[in-house]
Amino acid sequence: MSCVAGKFKSLVGPATCTPCDAGSYSSLTARTTSSVCAPCGAGTYSASASATCTPCPANANAPSSSAEASACRCNAGYSGPNGETCLQCTAGKYKLLVGPVACSSCVAGKFSMVVGATSDVCQGCPTNSNAPVASDEEVDCICNAGSSGPEGGTCSQCAIGTYKAARGSASCEACQANSNSPLGSMALAACTCNAGLTGPAGGTCSQCAPGTYKALPGSASCDACPANSNSPLESTASTACTCNTGSTGPGQDGTCLQCAAGKFKIVTGDAACTDCPCGKFSTSLGATGSDTCQDCIAGKYFQGTGASTEANCQLCAMGKFATEPAECRQDPCLDCVAGKYLASTGNDDASDCVSVHINVLMYAYQCMRACTCLYMLYIRMYVCIYVNIYIHIYMYIHIYIYIYIYIYIHIYIYIYIYMYI
């Protein structure tokens, strides 16, 4: 019997035919030499004594002279066990090498629509969007939190004052009233209260009350204005704190000081306090109006301004009086009329002025009490001096004149009675 295909016999005799080695084949029969066995080509394999080589599964390959199916390995772009079915890498995946390794997935943020890719053909998603691992189309790219736009399209960051917490194509949401957020905010907590308002992040913002201010956005509390100052509702800076009525400043330390006694201020701001006018005084600190300035009482006057106590009011001098608060002029008190005098100070009525008394002793006594009053009969006025001895001399002269006149009158009466009665 002749040797079948895939075998040969080189010797004469009863020996059996020799099979071709695995990885080779022979399609001829009755062959006598081993040279009849040809190697299997690439992409095929054979067992021993094969008449033909078996092709590898689709999309797989094997080196020449391959002796078994396991030599068939999946090509790049395909994946599967050696010698078995090779599956093409789906869109969103790729495979660079031959062999049984799995296809590699496009990383998050990239996609590929190519099937059986043999290289990394994954494309990046548009700005501000992302896609899951192994994404196979552009619409898998959806906008990140903090951005909004169509799937697979342009994603724009949420505008200032808005936010978006979830991924997707939904619109950005507005922050609550009186709050704001940075560009591209991704959470409600990014909405913080504006300057001049206070409240928790993402919560309700309340206006800073009068007398307080807040310069920066955020959840901090409003700061109080310095003492003796105030600010409008919802103030955004310390400069909004202006001095109250009755206070002036601010000083170097930024504080407002109450108006001193003798002064007042009816407006807010940094204006200076106003002095009480001439002839008035005030003991009040932080006075907010001129009504705190009191008149010096009748009989007293003050020619300056800003008097801080009643002690600043001066008494009208001797010989003068003031029936009402003295006006501000060079000589605020009124003179007694001719023929009258005053030997005391601080008088408040014209009736206090005393007529010149014929009784010189009484007048002298009054002069001695005043120690300075000197009445001059002939020119009907008085002057004030500071030497007591002159007063005494003048008094004694008047006493002698009075005695002389008294004696003369009595002698005249006696003579008249004697002669005519």
C-alpha cells in the first residue's frame, strides 16, 4: 500500500510510513523522502501527518511551521484567547499588540467611535465636560458641575452669581438674593453674602443693621461702628460710620468724641461742635442742640462763647444792672440813671439803683460797706476808687458841712422867733 498524503517511507521493507512533523504537511502520496513535507505558512498550523495546514481563526495569526492552534494569536484591534475566536475591539477601545490581551478602554474624559482600533485614537471631550471610561461617542461627554451646555457640545462655566451642583446639560441656578458666587461655582455653598450683608453660605442674607458695616463678602458678622457714630442700613465700609449729633471726629483712632460742655452739634458727620453763643453757657456733654445753652441770669453776663459752666457768667459791676440776660456787646450792663447809684454787684433791676440820700452819714455808711463808692455831689455822679482813706476823708468833710448847716439853720430860727414873735 502506498504512503498516504502527509507521510513518506524512505526504506524498503515492511516498515510503516513516517508522518510529516507537526507544523508541516504533504499533499502527495507514495512519497519516499522527508523533503515532501513542506512547512505550514504563516497564519496556519498542522498536527503531525497532516495533508494540509489548518488556517488560524479569523483575525488571528500564527508564525510559519506552527504545530497547534494555540499558536494562533489575535491581531491588534482584536481580542480573544489563543487559538480561539478573536473579537474586534468595540468603539471606545483599542488594542496595540497581537495576543490574548484585552482591548484597552479610552480613559475618562475621552471617547472613540472607531471599531477595531489598533492605536490610541481616543479624543478628548470639549472643555468643561467629561465622559466615562470607554465612551464610544461624543454625546457621552456631558458638562461638569459648575458648567452648562448640550451633551457633546460646548459647556460654558456658570456665570458669577449662579451655580450647578450636578453633571449634565441642566441650566445653572441663581444664588439667593443678596449673595454671589465665583465663576463656575459647583455648589450652593459657593453663594456667600455680599458686602453689607451677613448670613450662612448658601443661606438667607440679612442686611447689616444701622450702626454696623461689613466690607467683604462671606458669612462673617457685621462689624459695629466706633462709639458715638452710626451708619446707614447695609453699609459696606467703616467710612460709612459718621459721627452722631452731639459728637465730632473721627480722631486719629477713628472714634468720635462727644461735644464738650459749652458746645453742641445738631448734624451728623465730621463737622466741629459749635460753641454756645455769647452770653450763654451749657454744662451738658454731647449736646445735640442749642437749647442746652442757657442764658446767664439777669445781673450777669459773659462776653465770650462756649461757656461750660454758670461760673463763667460775670456779675454786673457796681453802678450797673441787667434786667434780662445781657446782650453781647462791649458794655452789656446798663448804668444807673443820673442821681442814682449802686454799691453792690450783680443787680438785675433798675429799682436796685438808689437815689442820692441827703443823710450823709447813711451815704457814708453805704460807701464804707462798698469800700470803693465815692459820691460827688456837684457833678451828680459817682466813681470807684481803691483807697479807703479817701472815702473817710470825704465822709468827714460832709459831716462837718452837715453840722454847720444844721447849726446855722437853728440859729436862724431862734433869731426869727426872738425878733418877730
